[in-house]
Amino acid sequence: MRVYFAPCGIGLGHVGRCVPIAKRLLDEGFEVVFSTYREGIRYIEREKLPLIKAPPIGFQVKPDGTVDFKQTAVNPGPFLASFTLLRQINAEIRFIEGFRPNVVVSDSRASPILAARVLGIPRICILNQFQVIIPRKKRFLRLAKFADSITLTIIGKIWTGGNTVLIPDFPPPYTICAGNLTIPKSYRKSVKLIGPILEVRPEELPTQEELRKELQLPLDKPVLFVPISGPIRERAFLIGILRKILLNFPEDYEIVMSLGYPNADTDPVRHGNLTIYKWIPNRFEYLKACDLVIGRAGHGTLTQCLCYGKPMILVPTPNHTEQLWNAIQAEKLGVAEIIQQKELTREKLLKNVKQILEGEIPKRLRRIRKEVAKYDGLGNAVKAVIEAAENGQVF
């Protein structure tokens, strides 16, 4: 049996949740290959999994990491964007024909789904954002509303047209991506909430105290974990701000920061109570060992923190509607505080850290963690892929 994985290569979250599925399938005797681009390539290369490099696609970003809707609309523009999509579909058809998979698994990419449909191959779509939502700014309000209605119709058809759609999130009331799941009733029968896809579950690791000893982290003061995720240009500006702030943070806290570069070395650089890694391969150990997480509001980061019972301070990428809605939902659940990037200062961050660690959020998370622990997104995803490969039914 062969499985063709085609995750979005913007950032590491989409690739990062496909890799555990692929590894589990390899253990089951399946053959796998990945088709991805941009940051996703480096991640797959580090994991030493079979890789095909797909034509890249993305959006424009300002120097401060803000998603630039205007430039994205103008450059590449509708014509070149359509051409790029056609290039991707054509490439995916060639790649899929060459590998001859029993099932195609796409994570937030339309071109592999369309290519598999042309070739009559079963397909599974993994999503945490059903619709691309245009940022609401006065100058583009009409365009945004029009684009939303068009994309919901077109993208909805692509995601659900004969596909099994897996949402790696918790069922209500703990669904982190609830604000990004505007799913018309006619599409809902194809959509399943399966729980987060975790490569390492918290119960598989030693205790927090044992991990701190292994990782040489102090037992007598709070540990802050700062894993910066997202595309390179989005995270670079935030890394610059946080590095300056955390270098001057009180010695009362131990801080571990990961810059998220998968092909970099894993040797840390130490500055007083701040340790900076370019890449942390054992990030789940640090996640369990820490007391609080500071980072962007990517879907993977938030669901992992809920599974591990860790409170969050979230700095969503400006104009990134998916992250904004994720952050708002986490705040509504009472497990996170939001700081807008333009308002991020040492004083504000320190105030939020103290309020969270001394407040009710850690207690609330312990209760929520017990409730969400029963959801095995990885097991459910693997089961769905195997069933699709063995069934071979195409719609």
C-alpha cells in the first residue's frame, strides 16, 4: 500500500502533523512519499522521509511579518495565481502517476486534491481552516465580503468533493479553530473532528520534575517556553522583539526559546536565564517541562498546549485571520491571553506572565486537559487513511 502526502509548505504546522501519520504508516508496512515546498521541504529533509519538491505558492508579507493582503491581491495577481495553481496541479498529476498511491492525503492544499480527482484516486483532506477569510479593512471591505462568498463556494467544493475531510481539533466546546470553520450544511456530512494529531502524547513522557532534571532546567522557578512558529518572514520580526525583551527578563524565570529552523544545528546559546535554540528536536519534552508558552497563535501550537495543559500568551501574526480567530477562541476558553504585536513590550509581557501563573488559568487547564485527553487524533487519522487505501472507493 502506498500513501502520497501533500501538506502545505508554508510554515511547519501542516507538514508537522502529517509526519507522525506517515511514521505510523511506515511501521504498518506502508510506503509513503511527501510532496511539499518552501519551509516544508526542510522539515521533511530533516525527518529523512521520501520527498518530491512541488512548485511553491504563498502570500506577501511586510517586513514586520504582517500579512499584506493588498500586495497578495496584486502580486502575483489573479492571472499568475491561476497559472501557479495550474502548474501545481500538473506537477501533482505527474508526481502521483509516478508513485501510484492507493490514497492521496492533502493537508490544506487544493492542487493535490484536484489532481487525485482527475486520476480517480481516493483522497483525504486535513484542514483546520475551511475557508480563507480576507482581513476586514475599510478600504477592502466590499472586496473582502465578495471574496469570502466566492472562496467559500469554490474551496468548499474542492475540500469536500468526494473527499474525507479530517479536522485535527477537539469537538465542541473546546474546538480551537471554531472561528475558521464556516461550513455550509451541505458539506458537513464529509467533515469529521478527530482530535489533535500529536507525535508525542504527554502520558508517554516522564513527569515534569524528571524532565526538568534531564533537560537541566531549574526546579525552583517557573520555566517559560517560547517556540516561534510560522513562515520565516512572519516569525523573524517577532523573534527580534522577543529576543530583546527576554534578554532583560527577571532572573525569577527560566526561559527557553526555539527559533524554528529545522535544518539548523541544535546547540543552544545561553544568555543568563535565556537559552536560545535554532531548533529543538525534542520540543514535546520542553512543552511538558514548562509552566507557560509564549508564541504565535498557530493551530498546532494551541491544540498541543491544551493537550499538555499549558497556559499561553499569544501574539498572533497581524492580519492573519486564522491566527486571530484561534487566539480569540483560546481566550474565550480561558486558557490564554492575547498581546497584539504592536503592543508587545517587556512591561506588558511580564505583567501577563505574572497574572497567568498566579491566576486561575493553570487550574482551568488541568480540568480541560483531563477532558480532552481521550481524543486520539493520530490514531483516528491513521485509521481513516488505512480505510481509504483499502476501500479504494472514489467519488
